[in-house]
Amino acid sequence: MPSNTNSFRRLTLGCLLAVCASLLALPSQAEKADRDQPMHIEADSMRHDEARLMTLFTGKVQATKGTLILRAARMEVQQDAKGGQVARLFAAPSERVFFRQKREGLNEFTEGEAEQATYDNQVDIITLSQRAEVRILRDNQVADQLYGHTIVFNNTSEVMTVDGQATNGHGQRVRAILTPRNAASAPAANLPTAPALRTSPGLSPTSKP
């Protein structure tokens, strides 16, 4: 009986060590993700409504949150009772909102433009709408380009959804330019690759943004 008990203890200890080893082998996260960083904002003017927990920034707005950079003519930041924030950004006429963010573990950046953008820090999702464009930069060179009416980028899962839109019989189809990775620029093992892309079904005839 004691031998069986010792065998059971050795087996249990071996399982625990195996679990610990597998946890240590997982890809490490950033020291502090962008979503946990404070947002620093510069603008020409600001108006805060405490009753609505709404802050409005206008005039050459630039917001930084870790590696995330947002630029717009106007930005509204809505905060809920739990501290969650949703930033809505609007471009000046004939211009577009801009965002840029570094990809974890890679010498790559994701950047994009659109007439309007929304950043939800609780779910870490950026939504670009109207004349939306996203570019993936590798070693400061544009590699992939995506165009559509609405582009949603989930920073956590690195899944990108691109939608077209039909208007009065005319439409905007999704367009993409994807550059293959060569052996020299291929990511190391266990590092994330380019974001997964998804498009909505039933898109309408093409028209460039």
C-alpha cells in the first residue's frame, strides 16, 4: 500500500510539473497591454459634462494609449460607471481620422484611416467607417492594404472584418492587396502572423472608396 501511495504522489507531482511547464511555454504577453494604459489627449479645446460622463475634444485632436495613436478633428469620450471608455472620432470635411498601433512581438504596425472611427477600450476594438482603409506595415514598408466601407479590427484576437456597402444600386466592394511574406521576413515560431481577414457575404458591385 505505501508503494502505491508513493507512486500516486509521484504521478501527481509529475502532472503538476507538466502543467507548470506548459504554462511557461505559452507566448508571453506584453508587460502592459495598450488597453490598460492611460489615454493622453491633446486638443485645441475641451468640454466635460460630468452628468453625462462625456468629454468632448475639438481641434487637431491627438490621443495616445501605449503604442496606439489616434488623430481626428473631434473626439467624444463616453465613460460608463465602471470606468469603461468609448472614444468616437470624427474627421474634418474632406479628411479622414487616422490610427496607428504596433503589433506585439513583431516589427509591424497596423494603421488606418476613415471619416469616422470608434475605439472601445473594454473590448479593445477599433471600428473604421466610411472610406475606410487599413495598411499593415512591415519594417516600415506597406505590405497589405484593405479598403471598404467599414473595417473592424479586434486587437485582442487580431481578426479583421471588412464590409462593403450598397447605396441606390451602386456599391463599394471590399478590395485588398496582400503581399506574401518572404523567408527573410517570416515571423519567428510562436509569434502572431498577419491578422485573419473576413468579409461580409453579398457585397455589391465595385466602386473605389
